[in-house]
Amino acid sequence: MATTRENGSLYTKIENKIATLEFGHPASNSFPSELLERLEKEINKLSEDENVNVIILKSEGEKAFCAGASFDELIGIKNMQLGKLFFSGFANVINAMRKCKKLIVGRVQGKTVGGGVGLIAACDYAMATDAAAIKLSELSIGIGPFVIAPAVERKIGVAALGELTLAAHEWKNAYWAKEKGMYAKVFESVKDLDKEIDIFTQKLASYNPQALLEMKKILWKNTENWDNLLQERAAISGELVLSDFTKNALSKFKK
């Protein structure tokens, strides 16, 4: 059931030590600021929940996984403070995922743009369908994927980050993303994806939680500076979004 709520929806289901965290929004599962804030809080809460060993991050419906930041909110940014605040939404979620004491498994059923690619990159493990193409189109509207770049680079390396960001008009298919390390596995159907997610997370949830936490710390080594780094990056985007270039580009998109 797709949500019609303007600020989107967020549901958590906990079963057999596995928390399934599902977000949704009528505009292709994009994120208004309020939904990002709710997601950040929910990840922090699950991090401390003793009934949870593993988290599955998924989105609603059969189509897009995530269309990134809310377009309407982006257009409404009027000053530097609002700009930084808007872009720090994804920064806060990525940092919550990074510091979460539980491993996060991404279930990606469809296309993903912008900030959504950052969320996939911040998962500890991600699986997808062959419909799960990715795109970072930020340069085409006068900004850049600055906040999510550290997460994407950590996952796929500088060369692939460059390829993805500079070809801002191009979709990279799911097999490209797998080859670069964004996805661990790609499946031909949602049914096959869900079957594998189920098997994989049940196994993970049965392992020693302390061992999983120590492993997570190793995977995220040398990212301790991200609390500051991602906020600095949000300020760069917040400034650029006010440029005439971006205003013109956004008004063309709006039409």
C-alpha cells in the first residue's frame, strides 16, 4: 500500500531479532526534511534496542527505491541557513547509519537518485534487483553530491565516484553498481531478492551480536571525522543551491 502522506511514512517491524525499516513517499520515495529526521531518530533507537541484531532498510512499492531529496523543498530554499539545514538531513542519516550498533542491509528494488545513492552506500551490505539503476544528477542542477560523496567513495572508490558524478545525465545499471561494490548481489525479480534477503538476514541475526558490532567498527574505520565533514559539505551545497545557475536549472525542471 503506497503512502499518500505529504511528509511520507516510516514503519518498523521487528521479528526474530530483525528490524525491517520501511520508508515511503508519494513522490517516488523521495525525502522531505521531516522524513529524514524521523529516519535518523529511528536508526538511533534501533541501535540501542536489545531485541534487534540486524536492520533491513527498504522502501515502499515496486518502482523507485528513492528519488533523493524532496524537489519542492529544494526549490523553496531562500537562504544559506535553510540550505545547510536542508542538506544536513542526509548527513545526519548517514552518520546515524555509520554509528548504528547494528548492521544495516539495504533492499533496493528500483531506481535511485542523489541522496538515495548515499543511503545505499551507507548500508553495510546491499542487494538489489536488475531494475536498481543509480544516478547522481546533482551537477546538472548546479550543485553536487557533496554530502553523500564520502559514503559513496568509501564503497566504490574515487574513480567510480568520478564516473558517477561527472556523467550526471547517465543512469548506471545495477550490474555496474555491483561490479563497483555498491551491491553485493543483483537478482532478476523482487521475489528472488526478498528470498535472499530473508536467508541472509536470518543467518546474520543468529551470529554473536558483539562480533557483528566489532566487525562493523572495522568496516567503518577512519570515518570518525564524518560528523564534522558531512556538515561542512552540507554548507557547500547550501551555498550553491542559492546560485542563479541552480535557480534557473530548477525552474526549467519544474516546468
